[in-house]
Amino acid sequence: MTPLQLATEYLDLFCEGSDMEKIRDLLTEDCRFEGPFFQSDSASEYIESLKADPPKECAYDLVRAFEDEGSASIFYRFRKPGVSALMAQLFEIKDGKIDRILLVFDSADLS
């Protein structure tokens, strides 16, 4: 898969929210995640956080996406009941898997 295909697959699985292990398959073991509310240094830690507080009833509308050979950036409108927030994610790819996810958004949009 290309970096953009991996990133899109990740977002689709995230919004499905039903099987976090499918997301784990897209990540390197030492995948780093950094966002406004949570940071982790391993795929296991990140997946456990998703299992503890799974995404529910969410979707996204793609605004713009970019990729090069080692990364993808996706700008999208995140939606769930009562919430709409513009978000951006950077996905760095290593050996065909997501190695780093940087999530950026205004946390006030989710309060």
C-alpha cells in the first residue's frame, strides 16, 4: 500500500471502531502517537487506549490529502453526534507500516 492508502485505511478502521486489532496490523511495534489528549510510544499502548475508549458513531469528510514516498498527510472534518472538528494527521511510514501518527486539532472543538 502507498502511504496515503495506509493512512486512509487507518482512518476508515478508526471510524468503524469495531476491531482495534485491525488497526494494530497497520502499525509498527514502536509506532509513536502524539495528539492533544494522548501520547504513546508503542502500538500496544496506543491500541489499549483505543480499546479503553473506542471511537463511537464517528465519520470523516476528506478535505485534502498529500503523500510522498515516506509519509501521508490528511486534512479532514471529523464528525460524530454533536461534534464537528477540522483535523490534520501526519502519518510517517516505515517498512510498509505506520511508524508515527501526529494528530493536530483545536481541542476546544471537542468540549
